Amino acid sequence: MTIRPGTILRTLAVSVALVASVALGTWSASALAAPTPDAGLRTLFRAVLANPSDLEANLAYARAAERAGERRKALATYERILLNHPGNAEARTALARIRRAVEPAWTNVTLSTGVGYNSNPLQRPDSASRPGSVFGLIDARFRDERPLGWWRWRTELFGGGSLYDKTDQMNSGYVGGVIGPLVPAAGYGAIRPLVIGGYRWLDGTDLYGEIGGGLEFEGRFQGALQAVRLAAVWRDYGQDWSSDSGAVIDLSARLSRPALFLDNDALFFRPRVRWSDVGSDPVPFLPTQFEAGKYWEVGGRLDYRIAWTDIITTGLGLSLYQRWFADPATAGADNRVDTYVAPGANLTLSNLMTDSVDLRFDYVYQYQSSNDAAREFDAHLVTGRIIGRF
């Protein structure tokens, strides 16, 4: 991979500075929040004992207990306040904040492996040869969240790859990770500063490496966890590819609504706006979601799922992305414009062998139209996977 020392070092310095500042803030908050004997707490608690339903007395004691690091005492007091004053906004916000802080650490590992068939993995137009191919895939994801100082830290690591039978130039692999603290915000939310890194290879050679950061806001609304993320990375492509290097900025969200029509259904929406400033020509033969080049992209994915029984869940999905490039499709032509559409359906059989192993089948039809004839394609994609959670 071609490494541009000045650019990469600047990006690395910014990321290291972000990690250092977050770590320093965590250490400082932990030191300041260390429990210390406080005679004032006893005085405030006597006022609560004198009148347990007194809102101001309870709030004063809860605030002081939280400042002193006595989270359990503060938690019990805010719960008592909400019993007597269920509409109190300060108590509801503080209760969510402290509950997050005292949650035990947890770790989740998800492994999936399977096989599939792609009728056009090289994404060639109808006018070209379009060999189909069977492929195998594997994916591993690690998520860990635990208290460190006053905040909780979440670490997400992932890796995997795919091997094709007849189109081995599509053989690929990837590793990456995201780490950052969950800083309590107003209401039931949290702000999460992010450090992001990743590496991908394709056809036996370096495709790209990336490093960057971002900011994510997450909270529980409409009975589910919702999140909005702004992320920016510097992506450096390998010397074997026609693409150069540049910034990629994403504004994305994870939104869901359980019990939309039925008690056992849910709607999921993942919108995304992307700005890519990667120079030179797009890399050929890439899955559409990793398109390179200078462009704006707007779109997202919508999924609807119904759990018919404890074992059977079915779903329908639709991906739609519009992409406007800064360069023409051919010399003297208009700038390239792509429209990518991918409807699909899936079936999940849960808890077949144990309560942590699922079997999932997916079908997706991919279609892309473009004013660049070489980038028009369609494909049928079928996969079957075993998914284990540990």
C-alpha cells in the first residue's frame, strides 16, 4: 500500500490526540468522583428523613450523593423522587445517567459463517461476460462495554472475508474497530467520541487502510435504542489500484420502531449521507457499498421484520442509494450519476440447537443504473449462514 507520510501522520496525530484527551478526561473525572466522607450528606439526609416526600430535599441529597460518588444512594433517591413526582425531568434524566454508570460490564461475540451464490460478482453490464460464482463467507464481531472511571467505554472489533469459486479476483478480507466512551447527555442519551480504524484487502493485495474519528449520539426513544453518527476517515488505497487517497465523511443513523403494526413486528431504517474525496478513477470490481471516487451519496436501507414464533422470523428489505460524481463518465460527457436499488427478503430460524445459534437465509436483487454504461449491472445474491452468539 502506498503510504503518504505527511497525510497519514497528521491523521494519526489527530486520532492519538483524541484518545489522549478522552483518556485524560476519564482519569480526571474518576479522580474527582472518588467517594470521600461528606458530613454535608448526613445533614441533607436528615432533611429527607424529616419529610420523605419533600421534592427539593430529595433533589439536594441526590445531587450531593452523585457528586460525592455515592451512586447507589443517588440512584435510590431519584427512584424515590419519581415515585412521588413521576413527571420530574431532572430525576428521570439523572436516573438514566446513573443506571448506565452502574451497569455491569458485558462482552458479546458474534460469529457467522456460510455459503452463497452471486450471479454477477464482478458487477458487469449485460454486454460483457458475467460469470456467476459460489462463495464462502465468515464474519466475527466483538463488542465490549464496561465502566472505566466515571464513564462507560464501548469497544467494537470486527473481521472477516469471502472466497469465490470462479471469480477469485473478488476474494477479500477486512478488519477494523471503533472505540470510545459513553458520555451522559441530556435526557436518556449519551454522546460517544469515536476513534475509527480499518483495513481491507482484495484479490490478494492491499485495497485500503483508513483511520479517523467521529461523534455518535445514542438514546432510547420509542422503546428502542436509536443512534446518529458523524464519522470522518482518511482512506489510503493500495498502489495496485487506480484510486488514490482522500477523506470520506459519513452522516448516518440507526433508527427502529418496534411494534409498528403488530406486537411482534419492527421497522429498521439506516439512512446515510456520504461525501467521498478519494482521487483518481473508481476501483473496479468492488461491492457497491465500497465505491471509490469523488462523489456525494444519499440513501439508506429499510427493513421490516415479523417474529411469527419463537423460532421463525421473516423480513423484507430495500436498499436505495443515489450517487453524484464530480467527474464525467466519459470525456466530454455529463458527470457520472448512479442509482443503486437492492430489494430483498430473509428468513431466520432461531434457537435451533441452542438459544444462541440461528440459521439465516437471504435473497437480494441488486440493480444499478448509470450514465456510465460500464457501471450498469444487475445481480441475484443468495446466502445461507449459521450465526452464533457468545
